[in-house]
Amino acid sequence: MRIAYLECFSGISGDMFLGALVDAGVFPRVLEEAVAALDVGARLEISRVMRSGISATKVDVWVDGEKDMPREEYWAKENVARAPTPAKANHEHGHAHHHEHTHPADGKSSRTEPALSLSKGVAAPHSHGRGLNEIRSIIAKAGISERAKKTSISIFEALGAAEAKIHNTSIENVHFHEVGAVDAMVDIVCAAAGAEALGVDEIVCSPLNVGGGTVKCAHGTFPVPAPATVELLKHAPVYSSGVQAELVTPTGAAIVATLAKRFASLPAMKIEKAGYGAGSRDFHGHPNVLRLLVGETASTLSDKTHADTVTVLEANLDDLSPQVFGYGMDRLLEEGALDAFAVPVQMKKNRPGMLLTVLCKPEDAARLTELIFAETTTLGVRRREETRQTLARRWESVQTPWGEVRIKIASMNGTVTNYAPEYEDCRRIASEHHVPLRTVMGGAIQAYLHSERTHK
């Protein structure tokens, strides 16, 4: 199986990911054609730079003759531009009731619209930025593959969901501000197109070095990692090496959260290519680069499938109401259990009972153990670590006469071995359209098989 491994020892941002892709062999024209397809007046500048002794590829986005910059640099520049001189103060005082707009110091309009701190430098604070529907429309019209479009929109939706939660609003009411800026849109669409061109079966990511200190944003100064980054990297392994800078941007976090199938240490692989993508800053004694390794895993069964470690939690229950037991099972799955099931057992004093078994990620074991104690009557939970082999899985959507249904597809060594419609999608459609569940599921399978034949 062909895989790509992201080593985020200096974090990740959109431009670092694009640089690593190019350095690892993705043709620059793939990214340039993606930019041209957006038709937003942007272009790329690709160069070689040094970062603490490591030669790396730097990708910069130019819009209207201006180059993107780290947001703390942008806001430092913007604050200087906004600093009132005596004449300016008198002018603003005299016109306070007539206008409150801010303008760049050189009198030119900035190349970006928004003002909220999501990724890179932004412009007029009273601009409303781009909403998700507008961004979807721009991407949908672009001349890129359907897969790249879908991935790009998924990345923006991840950012929108994070912002909506932080600001206690709906995703459709979120205006992406910085993320809606042209340079960030270019980063995301190029990331999707470049990842597709990389031609790997799976992207794996290392734990992420998020940095430290604070970062200046449109709404003020925030601790690193920024709130949106924290939301996006929930359940991902993170750490700080002590570098006092923002190493993982929200755009970078959204890209890796969408593209990476799992987070793990370097897997056993035969390295074919290595690429280094440079960040904008050059830290003393710390190479500010993202490394991308591309290669093949061994052709053994263990490498045709994915091996990982899971924690198994078990508890015997003989005095719990069936209603409460069912509720507890639902809560475990809602809180991140990989699976939860029960087996009837005969317990001491010939009492019938249930053996509750929960599979989870090792990092979730303690939290789920507390949930078992809270929601059941058990006095003890057994815990052990086990290795499991899993097939590679992906989702595709198909159209049925009643609506869209997701299909879960399993494959081994690139060959599809199993597929099944998502039960919850089928159940919802069956209920809404008063159609038998089996009919909906059969229709979804037929749509998937037809799609497969069409694309062969």
C-alpha cells in the first residue's frame, strides 16, 4: 500500500503543506492549474529557501500584487497603520458620527476581505467576508476534479463548524473572514488537488507540535493554539516543544484533520520520496519545515491492512435495568467508543447477566471507564490492550430516488472487498418517504454498483 506520512515537528500551515507536496514530486502545474481554475485573480510563487540548514520548497500566494503573510505580521502592520496621529485623531473625532471605516496606510484596499482570525492576514474589519454558500459556489464552478471539490468543501466545512461552536452560532451564519480570503481559499483548494495528485492510498500524520505563546488576531491576542485550532485538533495528539510561536494554523489544522486517516508514529515503510515544505518564518536552531514522506508498505497481510492498538474495557452486569443498559450503550458510542456490545452470561448464584465490552482508542479509555461507572451498576472494569487489523475504509455518496446515501467501502491492497449503505441515512430516508428500509438499502447498493460500472 502506498502511503504518505506527515511529520509535523514544526506544525503545519497551508503553505507548508503545498511546499511539501511540490518537494515530494507533485508537479507545480497541478497547483497552478487549480489556482487558475478558481479564477480569483491569484497566482503562486514557488521558490527554494533554507530553514535552519534544511533546503525546502516555499509556496507563496500573490493576489493583486501583494503576498500573503503570517497573521501576527499582518496585525502588527495593521495596528501601525491604524495608530492615530494628532491630525488623524482630530479628523476621526470630527467625523465620528459619519463613518468608522478603517483603511490601510497606503490608501489602497487590501487584497483580502475579512477580519476574523482563522489563518492569515486580513483586511477591513467591517467587511463581512465570505459565507460558506459563496465559498461552495466558487469551488463548485472551478475546473478541478469532483474529488478535489468535495475535499476542499469538507475542509471549509470543518473550519466553519469549529468557528460556529466557538462563536455559538450556526455554520451557515459564519463568515469565514480570513479563511474566506483569496490566499486561504487557494491554500485549501491546492491542498485538495495536490493530495489527489500525490496518488497515495492513505495519509498518516505524526503528533503535531502546536508551538506556544500568543498570537494576534482580529479579535485580540489569544493563546497558542488558537481556539479554532484547538477545536479542529480534538482527538489528535498534540504537544509543544517550547517554540513561542503559532506553529499550527487553523487552515493547517483543517487540512490535516480532513486528509489524514490516522495519527501515529512513523509506520514501517520503504521511503521513495521525501519533501520539505517551508513556513514563512526562520527560527534559530529549529527548522520551520513540514516533512512529507512517500513510500510503500510491505506486501504482507499486516501491511495490506491497517494495524493499530485498541483498548478493551469489560464489565459484568447482573442488576441493571435493561432500559438503563441500553442508554449506557448509546452514551458510550456517542462519546467516541469504536464499538460497544453485550453478551448474555450466567453469573454467580445462577443469576443471568450481561458482559459489556467496549472497544476504544487508548487515549479515550480513562474517560469511557468513568462513563461506565457513572451509567451502570458495576463495581469494576477490566482493561487490556489488543492489536487489531482493519481494512482501509472510505465513504462515497450515491443518489437514490429518495435522496443521498453514504456508502462505506472497505478495500485491501486497493481492491474493494466490501461495501454497505450507511444505516442511519437509509433509516432516515425510509421514515421521511414512507418507503421500506430494505427498499432504500437495495436502491443505494444498486446506485453504487451502477456508479462503479460507469467509472470503469
